[in-house]
Amino acid sequence: MKVSDLVIAPSVLAADFANLQRDVEMLNQSAADWLHIDIMDGVFVPNISFGLPVTEAIRRHAQKPLDVHLMIVQPERYLEAFRRAGAEILTVHYEACPHLHRTVQQIKDLGAKAGVALNPHTPVNVLDDIIGDLDLVLIMSVNPGFGGQKFIERTYAKVRQVAQMIADSGSSAVIEIDGGVNQQNAPQLYEAGARALVAGSFVFNSPNPTTTISELKAISRT
């Protein structure tokens, strides 16, 4: 999966759920590239977000790709359903998939882009044998489960490691960062090799979300 510029993927988890259509339409009109959809089951992570019906509702109004991040146990059971619900990118957690290669191939067989996410404590070398099959590597820069957490500084080194792994293997995978992204750390993440940034609270809690998205998007051009 090739991207020509820095991808900004606002996390709908931070949107106003009472005005979800309004916020999705705002993202349609913004410089955002993808809509990031965090699916949490209360088992793999200590929180519950939303599932298939809300994803389907977002898809009805979204004009941009849905980047679906499955923070759930046994994600292989739900891949087909989320693909039908509109997911164009499906990301599963390394920590939740004992048969990761099979799960990645299942995503590809469904016609979606395949991503694998790593929790903060997980070393990047676990992807050595599968990096060539991936379209996206999502590096968690906070512990998954809740929005608004503080960015983990170790993330920069992990991004550089994955970028080197991608270069050495010839993979076309895009590095995505999820958690605590803001105007201060985004330039360093881009410099380290990240090409997709998830931003939730930083976007939706800002005075002007569309301006905030545009400012993040412009980082790659400065």
C-alpha cells in the first residue's frame, strides 16, 4: 500500500456520539485521509467502544476509507463482517493472533488491506517473518483501551526499527501511529518513518478540528 503523502486518520472514538453523522461529514470536508475506527471488546482491552452497527452507520455517511482497528480477541471471527460493514483496512493485534499469518491472509482474501498492531511492550522483531505480507504496521504509542493518554517516548525508536525492517525486506507496508499524537510529536514521528497518524482527542477537542487536521497534514511539507 503506497501513500504519496502523510496520511491523517482522525479517530472517531473521540467524536461526539450524539452527533456522529455531523462529525463524519465534517471529516469528509476536511483534509483527513482515512477515518480510524477503534473496535474494543472489553476483553483484549479494558474498554468497550462500538461494533458492527455503528461501523455500518459511519460507512453510510463517510466519503473516505474506513481504517478499522480491531482491539478484540479472536479477530478472525469478525473479519468478514467488518469487511461487509465497510472496512477497507483491517488491522489486528499481534498479541491477539496465535495464527497471525493465517489471519493476515484471511484479510487479504476479503479484498482489504492488512495491518498488524503492536502494543507498547511488544518488540518489533516479532514481525520479521511477516513484514512482507503486510500493508500496514500500527505502532501503539499508548497502552490501548482509552483515548487521551500520554504519548510513550520509546515510540520513536520503534518507528525507526520498523522503517529499517521495511526497507531491508522490500515491504510496501505503511507505518501508522496510534495514541497521543499531537502537533509537537508528529514531525518527529514523520522524520522517523511514520506515514499515517491517528489523532483522536487532539483533533476533536481542538477549537477547530478541520484546521487541526490541515496543520497535521502539512507537517510533511515543512
